[in-house]
Amino acid sequence: MRQLSAEEKKWVEETVKKIREKMTVVVDRNRGIIPYTTVDGRFDDKSKDDPCWWTNGFWGGILWQLYVLTGNEMFRQEAIGVEEKLDYNLMNAQGLDHDNGFKWLPTSVVRYKRERNKESLNRALLAANNMAGRFNIAGNFIRAWNNWDEVDRRGFAIIDCMMNLPLLYWASEETTDPRFKLIARAHADAARQTFVREDGSVNHIVVFDPFTGDVLGSLGGQGYGEGSSWTRGQSWGIYGFALSYHYTGEKRFLDTSKKIADYVLSAIPENYLVPIDYRQPKEVNLEDSTAAAITASGLIELATQLPEDADKYLDAALKLLMTLDEKRCSWGTETDNILNNCAVDYHGDGHNMSIIYGDYYFIEAVMSLAGKALRIF
């Protein structure tokens, strides 16, 4: 990967400084919570509203990144508090699912790696064992959501799960038990074969017959519709397959990440403001800044693995991040969030809002460029 130019380095240094200064104030006035979004510029507390919510690990990830950056003990103590709050989730079977990685990689795994804390090890292994137990041997996929309403989700798998596989790769390394890695690799192969289209775009949801493993079809999920190109799903694909390559060294995963990335580079608008779906109607002006931030972080990961093509991926990542900084970031301390214009999905009402994982991936990407990021996923 090429060296950053003097101008790029200056931007990175200035942005890291803005992150540090803003988040020191924000965390200090929001102790003891796990935020998801903001209400009138102030964080909510998802640990009270929904203690099993899938995003509840990202605040811990932000806090650990900030602790590594600053050494400020406040960030470490708050991160440990997030981890302890997640114990409620570990004892709630209905709240455990394919997103265990998003919850316990940025919290318990990080703390165990840094401090060898035995309680953190126990939590992370419980989460990994539960996630491995969701593996469907008929179709070689990890089941996504549980049945919390009238929808039968026994055969559902989603592209997001690619980002949770590092929990299983870590568990194999930690326990020297190959089962976890074999399950993760099998799911990655199934996703490569069934989620990724010929042009590099990806499905959000693939539905398998849970008894035979046959593919029954795909669903548009949080994108515009079936056959469309939900941008956050594309970002999960780029980053997730690059991570499977990182943990396995198997080139087919790297090739898949590159295939998705090349499609995304051809689809990103000229202004680098990422829509909710790359195939949404042209007259629709809906954005998702979280997709931009995650795409940037995934492209940086990919650039480290493909030295011959690194420049184009790094260039795109920088354009995405600089555009967010200029047009979609709130740097004043009167608001708690950093990113604006985030979106949950295309058809719902979760538009033009802040979302905690948008802030996480923006921070992670900038700190990666600065050479200061803590590896979490």
C-alpha cells in the first residue's frame, strides 16, 4: 500500500485530533450507557431499551479504540462497563444470534487479548460456541435471526454474518479447536457461492431450505428490493471476505472481496455520498453514511492485502472519508454523534439519523490510516 501524501497525512492527523477532542467530551457526559442513535443530538441508551440489540458492542469498540489512542483510563473503564452489561444478553437465548461477533469481538475479545482477563475469555467463548451452534450442516450456512414474530427464519442467512466470522476464527486460534474455523470457512464458501452475483453485487438475504440446504431464493431485505444492491450489504461483503482471507490465507476469499470492491467502485456516485441502495431509483435521494464508512474501512483492509491494486482502493477510501468529514460529520460537542445522514434500511423510516456503528467504522478507518487502530474484526 502506498504512503500517504503530505496533504493526506495532514488530513488524517487533524481528523484524529478532532475525534479525540470531541469524544473525550462526549464519553465523559455519557457514562454508563450503550448508545444506538441520538435524540435531539444526545445519545439514547440501548442497554435499557433493548439490552440484546445487535449493535450494542460497537460503543465498546469505540471506547477501546479511544483508550489505545489516548491512554485515558475513562475509556477503558467505560468499555469494561459495556462488556459487563452484555452479560444479560449472554443469558438470553432469544437474544443470541449470528451477530454475536458484533457484540463480543469489540468488547470481551479485545479485553482478553489486551489483559488476559479470564471472565472476558469465558464470555467470548460462550458467544463463539453459541454462534457455532447456529451452523446448518445441510446448507453450510450460519442461521441469521431467530423467530421473534410470525416469520419463519430457519433458512435465512445474511451477508452481514461475514463480519461476525472473526469471532469463530479467533475461537479456533485460542482453543486450538478447528471446529470453529471450519464452520466459519464453510459459511464463507456458501456465501461466496450464493450471495455474490456475477457482476460483484451481493444479495442481502439468501433463503435456504433448512432441511435439504437447497437455495430457495433471495430477498431484498434492507435494500430497495430483490436483485438490488443494498450499499451496507456491499460493504459487509468487501470487508467480511477480506477478513476471511486474513484468517485463512485462502485466495478465493480475497478474490471475492476484490470482485465486490470493483463493483462498488464502479457504482459509487461522483460526489462520493453513498445512497442506501446502488440501484435505488435515480429520483430518490436517500443516503447511508454508515455504508460509506464501512466501505472505506473494508477497502483499507483490502488494500493491505493487494499491494498491486492497493492504490485504487486506498484512493477510494480516502475520498469516502474526506467527503464524510467535509459534508456529513458533526465535530462540535453540542451533539454526541459524529456521522449524519445514516440509514437503517430503504423502506423503513430510519433515514437521516445517526447510528453508532457509523461512528465506529469512521473512527476505525481514520485510525487505521494513522497507524493507530486496534484490530478488532
